[in-house]
Amino acid sequence: MSKTYYAILGVNPWASEIDIRRAYRDLSKLYHPDTTQLPKDEAIESFRQINEAYATLSNADRRQNYDRRIQFSRFQYASIENTTIKKQVSTNATASKAQSRTPKNLQTIDDDGLPSERPLSGGELFALLLIGATLVACLVLVFLVALLRGDRLFPEAIAPLSIFWLYLP
């Protein structure tokens, strides 16, 4: 059986997109036909395999189809990996120190090995600001339209209670 794309790039099947990109970048620098000391034919073949592996693993749909084709399931091995990682972290003091230094909101790993939380980007924060401003503007507009039309602001059921709000200092 030929090497899997994970083996070609030197990453494990639970590797994140960032890890795959880093491995591809390092290997492409190493095996590029113009910069390597390897024979031209061998460098071209290695570079082609690296590009093919990266093209498949960097695309989520292609990666899922490839995992199905090689019969790899993240769910099948999730519990085994978690127990192994817990044992390694408990025995290795430096790993636990390194893990405690990482910010919790950047790389919290779930059972599937993918990051679950990350900080919001500037564009996402701006979109939330626009949504909040739109909500406030709509509420102000409704209040102004109700005042201009002469509608009651409170229904009759709570109208006696609203009188107390008007006379409080």
C-alpha cells in the first residue's frame, strides 16, 4: 500500500488545517525542484505528491472523502487518543506547563481534535456592532412612531403600574 497523504506531509490524521499548511510549506521548500539537491526526477515526483496531498487535505470536503476512502474515522479513535493524551500529559511535566501557558480561548481542543473556540475577528465584531446598532435604532424608531401617532405606550393591563414610574423622582 502506498503512503497516505498524512504520511506524505508528516502529520497525524487529527492535524488541524494550520498544521497541514505548515507541513506543506516546510516540505515544499525542501523538495521544490528548483531549490533541492535531489535529482530532478525525484524532486518533481516528491513535489507532485506533496501538492496532491495538500490539495486533498486542505479542502474539508476532499479530506472527508479521503478519510472515508482510507477508512479512517475520527470518532472511532477519539476515546483511545484522549486516554493516551491524558496519560502523556500527566507523566510529562513540561507538557502540562506548556499547555497551561496557552490561552484557553485560542486552542481549546474537543474530542475531534479541532479547535472549538477562537477570538472574534475585527469583521465579526463590526458585524455584531452593526446588528446591535440596528436593534437600538429600530426600538427608538418604534417609540417615536408610537409617540407621533398618539398611541398608548403601555397596554391597559399595566397602565396603572406605569403611573408610578412617571411620578418617581
